Amino acid sequence: MPEQPVYLPISRKEMKELGEDQLDVIVVTGDAYVDHPSFGAALIGRVLWDHGFTVGIIPQPDWRRADDFKRLGEPRLFFGVTAGNVDSMVNAFTPNLKRRSSDVYSPGGEIRRPDRATLVYADRLHSIFPRKPIVLGGIEASLRRFAHYDYWSDSVRRSILADAPADLLIFGMGELAVVEVASRLNNGEKIDEIRDVKGTVFRISVKEWKSSRHEEYTVIPSFDEVSSDKRKYAEAFRLHYMEQDPFRGRAVVQPHPKTVIVQNPPARPLKTEELDRIYELPYSRREHPLYRKPVPALESVRFSITSHRGCFGSCSFCALTHHQGRIVQSRSIESILKEARRLVEMPGFRGVIQDVGGPTADMYGMVCALWERGGCGRICTPECDNIEISHRRYLELLRRLKEIPGVRHVFVSSGIRHDLVVRDEKYGDLFLEELCREHISGHLKIAPEHVSKSVTRCMRKPPVEVLDAFMKRFQHSVSRSGMEEYVVPYLMSGHPGCTVRDMIELAEYLRDHHMRVEQVQDFTPTPMTVSTAMYHTGLDPFTMEPVHIPRGREKRIQRALLQYWLPENRKLVREGLISAGRADLIGDGPRCLIPSNP
């Protein structure tokens, strides 16, 4: 097994220094090369290297120059292609479809990534190396694996595997699948023979599909159907959503005009020891020395620790169900402590661990007895009685991290579920008190998203009564700690199911609780979320009931209502209040949102 290098090679010179004439795998990515486990290309490269494969990275190639794609030569096994840590279109545009002026995943924030980067990179590689297998991965490919609504073109696009000249797509986190694919290619199998790896998507011809048996598959409406019939789109979404279970899920098939897309069931969750090993690999946690400017996205995570994966929140606007999955996979406390001790020894560490968490920080260590066989077939939610809601292990982890010599502060920056704190009768208050006293720097981030009952139902978020119960506990914890601390609520406007009257209800809640939000989330339809299916179809895909969809000027009014106190928003707020029959909130009284004078 080749020894892990300080950095994975990104040039022929570095290959030569490692004694390598040809690499087994070359990963092309839209991100700068940052050797940190929060960056997918680095993590997958390290995992492959740990399994005996040599790996190089081509970060942010200039897609207009063939030489950039040739810089490491031709890999022995395959090219891996990823747009990077985020969907390239989400990264390039604001929710209002204005092009962003910087890219936090590039050195100095420079724009180096093309739109639809996965397609662009795959096209260029195929034209230069036409016989070499190409494997797609990363969140852009993962969430575009079926026909999907594309907000940026306002159309339904084909599966990315139907458009890209690639041989295989790996969805989800990808470690198990990519190692199996590399091993089987290394053993002499051809890429088009690899059709049974969990966590992968492949293509077959229309002719082969028509001549095969279909009983073992869940066949969803075709591209032609979902692109022309919104009810069919909603039906297709529901069908493939319900099969995203690593133990109970069936293979899902979606016919396209010239090919047929087949998704195998998701890869199984990683065991604790497997997750530990991945995060204990020798990441330098730095940008590659090639870069003369820092990569902004690294600064907030350089000294952070991933404690777990997965989230059973099932929020409608989040794609985690289709990517990391609902099953929480936690690392061992000893492994996390080991990583923290490594941080203490690293140059630049000043005693502060920036974050310890995952998609939802306080889900660490939470389990459901049914997860071992794939759950119960229902959609996981924090209200489910089968899930053991307890902050005991997370409390133990935070306490032990604080005891490490050289660690001054351990922060929780990734946000917590306020409803889990309320549900945990045994440890919830103790956790909140210690969190306020030790692990936040004045502000606690939570994400209630809304207060209207109909909207939170659409979002699959807890009702406002849970938020009120949490706020009482928070105030009690703050008074006991003697510190001045505040809740920072993440709230969203423009979500499917939300009306102007709902936003007025939220504005009144903010007024009554003396809250003012600085960051406003305007709903953005992103591929493969429940909310995006609602936005495109106007239907709840699980009930087929109509859902109100705010668009255009109404969407702007809703956003303004979230910050009704800003003078620049008064015109839109006034329009919204009058249209909703709430002119009583215009005036100079204590309960008014805006003054009478414009």
C-alpha cells in the first residue's frame, strides 16, 4: 500500500516526487484543492489512497484548455468528476438569479468554476480521453441523478447521466461505492459490467430495458412524462423518495428518450469504526501550497470536527434524505478526541475548536433500533417515538473535548434542533445550560424557519408551540449562566405553502418577541427536495393536494416582511399588508409594523 503523501499530487512534478508514473484515479473538481475532510475531493482521494490506490487531483481546470485536463496524464482506472462541495448553479447564482461575484471555494474568491461544472468537465475529459471510464460524484451529480426541475432554466432537465458522457454515477457520500468500483476495475472488470454496486446509477439501452424483466424494480414515470405532466413529476418524485433506504429500498428505473437510468439502492450506512478511520486519515487541513491566496470556505472549518453524518429531520427544503440519508452515523468519542489532539499540535491552532457536529449538531449519538434493518418504512421525523432522543453522549463528548490540554474553547457552530432539546426530558435542559455557558459565543443558531402552522407543516418543521417552549428554556438557561446571549433564528420566506398572510403572522411574531433577523433566507428550489417538487408542480407529492406557490412580486413582498423595519422595505410591506386586508398594521401604534408616512 503506498504511503499517504502530505498532499495528493496535482502536478507531474509531485507525481515524480512520489515515484509515480501513472496514477490509478484522477479526480477533477470544481473546488480548489484543500486537504481537509470537509472537502469531498480530498476525502475521497484519501480514502482511495488508504485502500491502496494512487490518486491525483485536478482542481478547477480551465475548461477551455485541453492541457489543464492532461496535466496528470491518463489514469490507470478512471477519472472521477465532481462539481465540488456545492451545486455549481447554486454556487454561481443568488436566489434572485443574480450572478455571484465570488466563489468561496476558490483561492481569493476568484471565479474559476463553469456553470454545470459536472457536465462541462465530463465532456472535456471524454473528448480528450475517449476510452477512459468517467465516474460522476459529488452533490451536483448525486441530486441530479433523475429527471429534475432546474430553477435556473425553469425547465425539467434529464438525469445528468443521460446528458454527460460518463459511465457511472456515485450518489451519496460515496466512500464504499468508489472503493468497490476501483477494486473491481483493478481486478479486470469493465466499467459497463459494474451494475450492482449500491450507491451507484448506470445506464442501459432502451432495447435492453424493453427485453428485460421489470418485477424487481420500481419504475417511475419517464422523462417524457415528467417533463410534460406535473402530476407525473410529483408521482415520480414520491416513488423514488420512498426508495431511498439502504436496506429496504428497491432499484429505481426512469426511462429517457435515448437511454434508461437505473439507480441501485443507496449504500449502507458506515459503521462507527469505518467513519472513524476516514476522519483519522492524515489530512493537512490546509490549502495546497500552490495557492498564494486563501480559500475563504476553509477558514470557518479548518479547526472543526465532524462528529456524525445523516439527519432524521426530513425537512422539505433539504436534500439530505437523498444524499447523506436519514440514519445518523456517529463516530466514537475516542476517535473525535484523537482528532482534537491532532488539531492542538497543528500550526495556527489557538485553542479554539470551531465546531463539533454534523448536519444537525445535537443528533450526535442518537439512534433508532429499527435503523439496523432500514427503519419502519415511514419517513423519519424527530417526533417519532422509536428514536432515542438523548443528549447524553453529545454532552459527554463536549465535556471530554474541553479537558484536552491546549483546548480553550469548544464551540457548536453548526446549529441544533430546538425541538430535540424540548423532547429530551432527561438531558435537554442540562445540555442547553452547558451549551449556553460553554459552547456558544453570544449567539445560538436554531432554524424554526416559520411560525405559521400551515407553513411549518409544508416544511416538516415543528410548530410554533415547540419554539415557544424552547425559548422559555433558553431564557432560563441564560439567566442561570449569568451571560448575555441571544437566539439567532433562521427564517425563510417564499416557501411553497406560504402566503402573504402567513408572512404577516411571522412578522407579528418577530415584533412581539423583539426579534430582528439579520440574515434572510429566500427559498431557492434546488434539485431533489420535496419543496422543489412542490414549487414546480404546485402539488404536495405525498398527498397530491394543491399547494400555494409564491412567485414574482409576491415573493419579494414576503422577503420584505421578514425585515419589515428596514426603510427600504416599507413600500413592499405596505403593499403586502393592504393586499392581505391588514392595513391595521400601518400606523404609529405600538403594534404597527410600518409608519403611516411612506
